[in-house]
Amino acid sequence: MSQSNRVRWGVIGLGWFGEVHADNLAEIPEIELAALCTRRPERLNEIGERLGVNRLYTDYRELLADTEIDVVSITTHINDHRDIAIDALRSGKHVLLEKPMAPTVADCEQIVEVANNAKGFFMVGHICRFDPRVTIAKQAIDEGRIGKIISMHARRNLSKAIGQTVLDDISALMGDGIHDADLMLWFSQANVSTVYAQEVHPGQNKFPDGGWSIARLDNGAVAVVESVWHLPESTPYAIDARLEVIGTEGALYINCGEAGLTIHDAQGVKMPDTMYWPRPFGNYFGVLKEELCYFANCVRNNEVPKRITPAESCAAVAWMEAATESAQTGSVLRF
Amino acid sequence: MSQSNRVRWGVIGLGWFGEVHADNLAEIPEIELAALCTRRPERLNEIGERLGVNRLYTDYRELLADTEIDVVSITTHINDHRDIAIDALRSGKHVLLEKPMAPTVADCEQIVEVANNAKGFFMVGHICRFDPRVTIAKQAIDEGRIGKIISMHARRNLSKAIGQTVLDDISALMGDGIHDADLMLWFSQANVSTVYAQEVHPGQNKFPDGGWSIARLDNGAVAVVESVWHLPESTPYAIDARLEVIGTEGALYINCGEAGLTIHDAQGVKMPDTMYWPRPFGNYFGVLKEELCYFANCVRNNEVPKRITPAESCAAVAWMEAATESAQTGSVLRF
Amino acid sequence: MSQSNRVRWGVIGLGWFGEVHADNLAEIPEIELAALCTRRPERLNEIGERLGVNRLYTDYRELLADTEIDVVSITTHINDHRDIAIDALRSGKHVLLEKPMAPTVADCEQIVEVANNAKGFFMVGHICRFDPRVTIAKQAIDEGRIGKIISMHARRNLSKAIGQTVLDDISALMGDGIHDADLMLWFSQANVSTVYAQEVHPGQNKFPDGGWSIARLDNGAVAVVESVWHLPESTPYAIDARLEVIGTEGALYINCGEAGLTIHDAQGVKMPDTMYWPRPFGNYFGVLKEELCYFANCVRNNEVPKRITPAESCAAVAWMEAATESAQTGSVLRF
Amino acid sequence: MSQSNRVRWGVIGLGWFGEVHADNLAEIPEIELAALCTRRPERLNEIGERLGVNRLYTDYRELLADTEIDVVSITTHINDHRDIAIDALRSGKHVLLEKPMAPTVADCEQIVEVANNAKGFFMVGHICRFDPRVTIAKQAIDEGRIGKIISMHARRNLSKAIGQTVLDDISALMGDGIHDADLMLWFSQANVSTVYAQEVHPGQNKFPDGGWSIARLDNGAVAVVESVWHLPESTPYAIDARLEVIGTEGALYINCGEAGLTIHDAQGVKMPDTMYWPRPFGNYFGVLKEELCYFANCVRNNEVPKRITPAESCAAVAWMEAATESAQTGSVLRF
């Protein structure tokens, strides 16, 4: 850490979300946004200049070799996650890896093995686990308020305008269903027994625009994930994200799509994000910042991150990988 | 019909819902509630007296032989549907049969065959098709406002207090999922290609308290039905019924559970039914009445009921029957 | 009544809402839409032909002289209410008069005096009193479930597109606030003690587009009415109508704007009316029909309509008239 | 500031909310919770010990004399605000004063005068101005997306259980209406022209449990504030807080009461706070933290706080003071 006890952070991958990471990090007092890395020199310089960052790399290995960096965010294309995460862990950095951990369980397991022997901490950024609506729900579940979970449903739908920007890289189920797969396993503390899925592919991109997966969990619960990235232009939702958890003694309902503000103007009806990374008056608020601060705090206090374990992140990938296979083959997969 | 041109109606089966039928019928000016039938003489007399009905039968065959009756509602246990419906149709009555049509497709097909050759009209009471929220949605779909349907989800969940009164007769999927199976096929005008389901059975009754079914339709859409009759005592919902229909050009959302009135009192938070068969000031309002009037009107005008066809009612049973089998075997069923 | 015991009904005034009355009446089996009246011959013939009505009048006095008519709906401009209602009552017809009863309390009192001595029944069509969300709320209040009422708020806001079609005839407060004034007095069974109001007039029409009125009731409650006819084009609400009633032991909330169906399509986000006079598949459903049937039923059974009394309708006008004066003078009015 | 550049903070007043301040401050890395003050030695020691704070004072003047403190939160009874704020400002501390600034405008003006000549910064903690739902709304308004504001309504209602703990100190209007008075003036950038109010007092405490105030603003808008601290025990709302802003070209709606999580369990239906100061897993999240960090950041960067000015805080008190007077006298107050 820096002399002033700030965590020195580098961001590898400066796509849309890498920039959001960088922008958030730059605003957090206890963090020093110290380095950036992308293969595109122009973008690298532009963002570096804007945020006052001097350590700029087009090769992530050089960033990893920089001893003045404590932590890296890996926000690259999912296909690059495995190699960069492994290299970063081997370099001794603390690693915050964007979700999903990797495209396959096989890849995930390689990462986990390296992480288990690494000096630095490793966490996959399942951001929803830092959303207070989710964490308060998790606490209520852990306190037994809704009894034993018997049925869960999660919806996480996006406009096709957004979908089209991502669907050449990842399917809706793998890209967004991963959030809910993770939350459902976290809530239930159960494992997946069987998986079935169906996908729809109305768009022109490489991956399916929408998918549904039903899992049977080993505690007897049914868990259903819906991810459709094909809502119309007029959709008011920044994201239509809801979660229903029914237990033997109670039930709880999370609604992240209707997040407290609706604007009716010449552009129609819109419900902007107020919780994940809103930036009113030019300053970030919300859940992403919470995640980054959590990881920074672990590093500062030398405490292993417990909010999300590598094995949990791997289990979510396993479900979504199986769902993808089920959707392709039409058959039920058993674990 | 009576001299005053009123449709003379008999109700066969006086369980909870048979009584609701009778009570509604008694209030509709163009209908004459003329006969009642149940095997329980005490209940028969009690309801007959209360509603001023003289033609009281403990044997439904006698009611069917009564030439002063034009129409019968069959609101018996589902296992009795086939025989009574067939006898009623053969007797020349117009028949309004409660949903589901029958427990199996085989039974349904027998009914349909008789209905096709019957003098009277035959309709299964898929009540939701008379709900204006649903019918306006159907019109919007037919007008092409949301394009081609790609994904649907329906939830129809009830408290376990209600569930326990019914779960020895029918499962949640067959009992309530049938509504949504019917609506989804109506909306999409498609057929089921494959069916998969999972059920949960946390209660002590004969049938599973909850179920989820995914169908692939032959137009490429995914259709998902959720029916859980295990909400906690504190649930504010009279019924938590929602429907999402996503199309290539739009989306629509029906919410029947949050039906415009919420009362916070010493008993907690409650959202009473305001649409299906509410009875403010002792008079019925709503969708059931609409269904009864629709059928009465068909009879008066001698117009075949087109809102719901026997084949459609049979297709909904086929889906739920397959879902039940899938839930039991764990395998995917193909049509 | 006709030989077939149907109530023979005439509609006086064929503006937009008069036509809605006529269309609804034409669909109700126990009612015979028998006569129509408007000063515009072309419109008279057009609607008469469309609905198969032969008795067509351009002078309402001739309709009133027609002995084959039992009931009249008066759906004219508010300024004509007093004279037509009085003439209709004197002619011996049963009279269903659109709300507000008349522009001033003085006018109302003249009508009430004639009504008190009339052979026919008289009721002002405060349609919300037939809305099950409202009537179930009223029952809950009467049962003491929320204790003694201490605070009420009603919102009834419309798009400016709709507002502009009406604001040369009536203000938002008088036109829509009248509904809530009526409901609040009905709920609380109290009288207005003091009234204060503010209006806004951003539009170009004759009357103010929006108004707020606070009343102190003689049971100690505060009752606040909001009516703004200036929502943007993009508003999803057919009407944004909500009602909050807080009592010493409970509270209840009515939401008529979010009425169970939301459509996202190329036109934006819309929540169509599903309760007042929706017309799916070409047939009316809902609260207006309920009101018409209620009045028809009173006539058929020769029972004085008790749901709404003339004195109550007058009291609502008194409040809105006082609110209008308060908004103009800026002072508080005391009753 | 400390050597490690952390802002050293003291909290004066350790009632319920003072403790929330202290707890939040203790968790923020860039802040050092350095001192605490309350007249109750036992509570002082208990909280000091729990949070590891050594500088403990029973006399706030001693805390103000402590040169190792940069900032103070004043979270005392409102009646003590004026004297402590003035002393704190004179001592050279930066002062974050809880809302409302003081009970009267006269008091506020004295504070403002001292603040204008003070070395330290001064801000009243109108916490809602740090709520992203509010700040994004403010930005939309400033961008002209809803045109010129014509009508506003704010509701901020609490259960009587909470009300009873506060109503001997402050009325609902002054205690909670102050938030909305502030927001409405901020949104509209207008001044109050006239004020009218009604209060209800069903409870046994010193101050009225509920109040409504209508203000006419000098830009022509009507602004209505509702604060009722008398919701039933069963209310699901942690706080029922909503805000409607209608403009000539658009409208926006804030809903802080339905904040994304609903739990149905043996205790009934509850919607916990997820935004203001939720503490999932023992760590604070949300808007209060945002406010504290904002002020800390101003201090660290030596930038005058612009989010809320003393004059604005004074104007909100002026409105609520006038509302209180109007409610007592029954007359309209003009500014």
C-alpha cells in the first residue's frame, strides 16, 4: 500500500465496464487508482489523462510486474479471464475478477487452484452480493424468517439495445443468469442436482438473447432463472430485475428494476438505475462502490474476503454452463 | 328458456366454488337460477332455501332429465368432470364446465367427442379469458403491438391456508397452472412442442404444493408456468398472479395480485380480490359474472361460444398432464 | 317498463360520455336503450342508426314527453344539468344525472327540492361508488377496521391531452376533484368545516388545469384533494387515481391508475383502463355498467337508490365550489 | 486533520440518531471518529468503549475546545441546535447540524449570521439531498426534462410506534415535513409566497401527529407536504415516503417507501430500509454515509459545501414554522 495507507489499484481491460470500475475507483479516498491497461493505446491515454493516471500499460503482464500496484480489477472479455487471472494471482496481486469467473468450469477450476495457493486475495465481483436489498434478504433467510426455501425465481431482463452490444460476447443466461444462479445458491446454501434450460435467439448476434433455466437443488428446492435481453426500446426498466424466494414459513421479494424513481418526459417513461452505479452530480453512489470498498478493506486489513468464495463463483458457472448445454441438447443434466 | 326469456340454469356440485356460481347466477337478471344438485341433502336444502331455488337434486341425472333447465354449471370434483359432462351433453343441456376440463387428455378427448355432436353448447370456464386485463392484453397481442412472442412467464401463487383445502384433490400445477397454460397458448396461438417440470411437496396433502413447468412452443417461444400454493399466512396476496409476455417488438405485464386495494389493519396487510368475485355490499362484481353472462348470452342468441373452444381447453390439460409426468419422471416430454 | 320487463332508457346529451352511456346501455340485457337526444341531428342519426334506436330527439322536452321511456341519463354540459334534471324529474322519469350535479350549490338545491317531490328516482352518477376497490374499502371502514379516519389524500390526474378537451367546460377540481370530495365524505360520514384551495393554470383553456384543496372535516380529519389535468403526453396513466385513508387503527390505499396491465410498445408505456369502461372484444366491462345496472335494478324493484343520495352529491359540489372560491380569493372558507 | 489525512470528527448528542452518526463515522476509512459528547456519562462511556473513542465529553464546550477535532456533528434535541451550533462555529470547527436547523427562523438567522463569518464550514444535514433517487430527479429537473414545475406533493408518513418516540420533541410537520419543504424549494428554485396548513393530533404526545401544508411558490407552483406519524402497527413501510413533481413538459415520481425488498414472515409484511442507513452484515450502506463522506470531502479539499446552503435550510424552517402557525390559527400566511 502507499505511504498514506491507500490501496493501489490497477484496472486491466477498459471496455465499458472497466471504465466504470476506473471511474469509481478514482473517487474512493482510501483507494489510489494507480494503473490502467488496455491493448488500445488511444483509449488508454484518453482515460489515463482524464483520471490522472500515469502508469499506463498495453500489456497486462507489464502491469502485473509493476511492484507499486497492490490490487487489480480484471474487466476484460470473459474469454481472457482465465489466463489473466492466473497470471495476476501468480504475480502476487490481489485480484478482483469480473463475473462470470470464466466460460467453463474447467477454466474456473484452474483459476481456483492457483488462487488457493496465491499470496494475494481472489474474489469474483458478484456485485449483487453487495446490494443491500439482497444482503438484508440474505440475513432474513439466515435468521430463519422464511423457513426452508422451496421455490425461487429470478428475472434479470434488459432492453435489446443493450443486449445487442454484448450478445456477440456472451449469452443472456451466462451474462446475467450468472448473478441469479449465484444468489440462489448463496441464499439456499444448497447445490444444484439437475439442470434444464431453454433459450431463445430472436436477434442477429452470436449468442442467444434469452434463456430460462430450472434447477433442482439438493435441499429439494426449485430454482428458476430468467434472462431475456430483448425488451423493447420503450421499456422503462434500466434493468427488470426481480427475485422471489418462497420458504416454508415466509417469502421475500426483491425488486431492483423499480428502484424508486420514474421520469415521464419527451423520451417516454424511464426508471434510471439508482443503486448500482448511478452518478448524480458527477459522483458515483451505490453497490459497485460498495464492492470495491469491501475488497479494498480486506486488503488493508489483511482479511480474506468471505463475502464470496471462489468455489461459490465456480458453482454459479457450473449451473449456467450446464444450462447452456441443456438448451443446446434439449436434455436434463444431472450433477 | 323461460317465458321471460331468461336462461334457466342449474348448478351441479355445491362445494365452495359451486356455491359461488350459484350466488352469482342468482344475481344476474337475465339468468334464472333454477336448479341445484349435490349429494349432500343438508347443504342442498340450505343453499336452495337461501337462494329460493325449488328444483333440488341429489342425483345429477335427475337434474339433467329436468326439461325446465337450459344450462348447467358443472362445479364438481375434477374426477367427476368427464362422466357428468358427457351425460349433461347427451341430455341436450348447454354445459359450462369448471376448469380443468378433466384430469387426463384421454378423458378430455371423450368429452370433446361428445361435445362435438351435442345439441347444447360446451365451454370450459377458463375464467381468466374474461378478465379485462387479460382480454385487453390479448387484443394488443393480436394487433401485433408486441410483435412475435418469444418468452412468457406466469405466476399464480396462493397461501398454504388455501392450498391445504384443495391439495388433496388436485396439484398446484394442474389446479392453477392450467389457467396460465391456457392463456399462454391463447396468446401465442401456438402448440406445445416439449414440456419439462419440477414440483415441490413441502405439505402433508396428497398432491404437490408447488410446480414449475417450462414449455417450448412450436413458434419458438419459451413459456414458463409457476404455481406455488405455499405462501405464508402473512401473505398480503389473495392471489399472487402475474403474467409477463415479451415479444420481438414489445412486452406486456399483467398483475392480478395487486388489484388496487391494500388494507393495513390489526390483521396485517391484505390485498383483497377486487376483480374475480368480490361481493361488496352483498352484490357480486367481476370476472366470474362476466363469464356466466357471456355463456348465457351465447345461449340466448344461439351463438356458439367462441371465446374458448373445447380443443383449447384440452390442450391446456395436455400441457399440465405432461408437466405432471415430467415432474415425476424427471425427463423432458415431447409432443 | 317494457312487456319483457326491461327498463326503457333514454340518453340526453351525446357528447363523448353520453355515447359511452348509450353504448353500455345497449349491451345490458335487462335494459332497453330506447331513446336518444342531442341538438346535433347528424350525430343523433349516426348514433341512433349504429345502436338501432328509433326514438331520436333534438329537443329533450320531447323525449321527456315520450311515455315509453322509464329512465333518462343526463350527460349534457354541466351548465345544462339543472334545467334538464328538473324538467326530467317533473316529467316523472327516473333520472341518472352525470356528476357534478350542477355548477353551484344553489343549482343543486333546486334540483334536490324537485327530486324530493318527484315520482321518479334521482341519483347523481358518482361512478367511483360502484368501483369494487372503493366499495370494499368503504366496507372495511364501516366495519371499523381502520378506526377513526384522521387523514385522507386523493389524487386524480390526467394527461393534458385529455385535459384540453374538457378545460373549457370545467376545472380539474370541479371535474375530477368532485369524485374524491364525494368519496371522502362518504368514507368519513363527516361534513366539511373549512376549505382552502390553490389552483394552477398553465394551459390556454378557460378553466384551471390543476387544483389542490384541503378540507377540515367536522370529525377532525384532514381531507386533501389533488386534481391535475396536465400530465405529459408520455404519461403511462389512463388516469393516475389514488386514495389514501389513514385511521387511528389502520390505513388503506386505493390505486386505480395501475390497474393490472402495462403495455410497452412502439408508442411507449401505457396502462389502459381495465375497470371503468374497458371494451375488450367489443363488449363493455366494469364500473360504469355496474352503476347503470344498479340504477336499473332500483327501478325494476321500485327501491329508492341508497348508494348515493342527492344530499351527498350536493355536499360534494359545495366543497368544490368553496375550493374554487378559495383558490380565487386566497382565503379560507368556513361552513 | 490527522497525520494520515483523516478528518477527525466529534459527535455532540448521543440520542438514537447521534449513535447512528457515530456508528457510520466509525466505519468510514477517511474519517476518524475522534470524540463523543453527551450529558449522560453512562451512555457516553458505553458508546465510547464500543467504538474505541477516547475523547469523551459531558460538556460540549470542552469538546469544542479540543484542538484535535476538525468537524462536529450536532445531533442533539432541536431546541439546543442554536446555541451549540453557534458555539461550535465560533470555536472554528466545521459543523454538520442535524435538520431542522432550529425551531424558528429567528434562531436560524442567528446561526446563519455566525456561520457566514466562521472559519469552519456549516451545513445542515438534509439527508435526502444525498439520496440518488432525489439527486437524479434534481438533475432531470435542472436539465429541463419536465419543463416548469407546476404541482408537487410529498408524503413522508411513519408508524405511530415511531411517532410516539419523537412527538414530545417535535411535530410531524416540523420533523419530517422539513425534508420535503427543503426538496421542493431545491427542485423548483422558488420561494414560498403563501402557506396554509392543517394538523391532526390523535395521539397523547405534546406535538401533532400529522400535518398537511399547501404552499404557493413565487414561480406559480403549488407545493403540498404531508407528514403523518400515525400509521398502524401493521404498516409495511419503514417510511412511506413519496414525491410527485409535475411540470409543464413531464413528471417524475420518487418512491422511497417501497425500496426494493419486501419480507412476508410471521411478523407480517415489512419493507425494510435499504437506502438510508441499512446495516447488512454489520456494515452501514447508503445515504447517511454519503452525506457524511460529502462533508468530510469538503473539509479535506477545503471546498465550501454547495449541496445545501444555510439560507436554503433556513427557508425550509420558515415554511414549516409558518405551517405550524397556520395550523394553529387557521389562517393563510403570506411571505
